Amino acid sequence: MPGVTDRVVIVTGAGGGLGREYALLLAREGAQVVVNDLGGARDGSGSGHSMADAVVEEIKAAGGTAVANYDSVATVEGAQSLIQTALDSFGAVHGVVNNAGILRDTSFGKMTPEAFEAVQRVHLFGSFNVTHAAWGHFREQGFGRIVMITSTSGLYGNFGQANYGAAKLGLVGMMNTLAIEGRKYDIKVNAVAPIAATRMTADIASAEFLEKLPPAQVAPIVGYLVSEDNQDSGMTFVVGGGAVHRVQLFANKPVLFSAVPTLDEVRENWSRITDMSDAQPGVNPAG
Ligand code: NAD
């Protein structure tokens, strides 16, 4: 079984919550894991070494192989230094799980440009920075596995998360193109929207509901997607509470106008334009 044995996998934001579970599972399966975590609070403030160190200790105590890294993925330099940690410690990088994240929730009218930007910086730019720093190595070795950690907030929307939803769906957009560009180098890029009880979700649902969502349940899907076994690319999965769904964009049959329609013609055809009953998986008409 090729799996992830001896593969070098970077998990960003792996000092707690879901990222910790990804790191623990990958290490149990024989991967050499770079446990990255800035070590700050849920809103991105502060930093420290104790979170990443604790996970590395846990992996080592169980007989696994891991190294800690404390760089912020939100900067180009931080991401480059993170890749360098993988190269210096294990001599290669084969997989990246873009998991690091923060929240700055507030309804849109009250959302400051700073709250919008801070969330893009960590989720969208952070995933770009780390993936971009790894990309050349993946191309050169003709192998790479990337998992973008997205969210149902981006796929479907969620009150108070316009900044977070924009960043998370941006990651799906990035994945779509990277799946195409990575094809001839055996670089597979997929997205996972987890649903799990962590500090991020601690105050948004009842304790009774959260009890059914242990983060460990998400880890095997992420582990499979970064493994050599995975041959799929450009797919999105919603994973949590023991369930796994694949999510995809669908498009209906186009309504055709022989000439530029008037507003009246648009109004008359609106129910046909919005009818999804004959929808099929969408394809890029320009691609
Ligand atoms: P979490 O807060 O426990 O994990 C996020 C981790 O990222 C933290 O350990 C934090 O220190 C780290 N981090 C933050 N900024 C960083 C930076 N600049 N550089 C490096 N590390 C940084 O929350 P979680 O629920 O485990 O979230 C993990 C990922 O899953 C996030 O991307 C989150 O958006 C996503 N997600 C979680 C859920 C859920 O139900 N918990 C749902 C959808 C998406």
C-alpha cells in the first residue's frame, strides 16, 4: 500500500483542532509530518510555540516522525520558511494541507476592511503562499498532493461570515485551476469542508450537537486525499459527523435567445432560466 508512508506532509495550523487530527493520523500512517502553527488565538491575535510543540511531542511519543514550525502562513516569507523546514528536516515535500485559519465574524454592515482583509490574509493568501512555495518542488519531482480546507460557509453562505466565506470559496476557485495546471505533473488538488467540534465552532452550536462531531472523523478523508492512492483532483467534499458528501456545481440547459433579449423577454423566461430540474455537472464553456 503506497498510502503516505515516508511521504513528507505539511499541515498548516496543526497545533490544535482539526489540523492536529490530520497530523496525528498522517504520522500514524507513516508520514513525516511538519506541524505548522502560529500558536495564536481564534481571531489570529498572539503567537507562541506551545501548540505546535505539544502536537510534535504527541506524535513522537506514539513513535511517529514530526517537526514543529511556528511561521505564519499569512506572509510569503513565512510560507517559504515553512517549506524550508520540510526540506531541512526531511529532504522533500510531497503534500500540503492548507488548514490554518482564523475567524473575524460580524454582520456585513459592521465588517471593517481590516476584518475582511485579515481573514483573506490567513485563509486565501496563506494557502496561496504555502502552495506556491511547494509548487516548484512538486513539479520537479512529478508528484504533489494538496488539500484546501474550505467551508460550507463559502459553499452555501453563513450569517456573519462574508469575509470567511469569500476566502473559503476563493480556495475552491484556486483549486479548480491548480487541478488543471497540476495534471501533467501528478499534482492532485482537492478541497475538504469539515464540520467538527473545535474552538472555532465551540460557541455556534449546542454541546449536545457538537458531541456528535469529533474532529478525528474528518482526518481519514484528508489523509486519503494527500496519499499516493488518491488519483482524483479538483473535487470538493463536505466531511463531518461520520458522513462524507461530494459537492459539485451544476448548470441547467441554457435558455437561448436569437437576439439580445428585452427586459420583457427576460422576465417572461425567468422561470426557465432559474429552473434546475434538468441540471448537469457544469463545465467551463471557455475551457
Ligand atoms: P482552530 O482554530 O483550532 O485551528 C486553526 C489553527 O490555525 C489554529 O491552531 C491556529 O493557531 C492556526 N493559525 C491561525 N493563523 C495562522 C497563521 N497565520 N499561520 C499558521 N497557523 C495559523 O480551528 P479548526 O476548526 O480546527 O479549523 C481548522 C480549519 O478548518 C480552518 O481553516 C477552518 O476555517 C476550517 N473549518 C473548520 C470547521 C469546523 O467545523 N471546525 C468548519 C469549516 C472549516
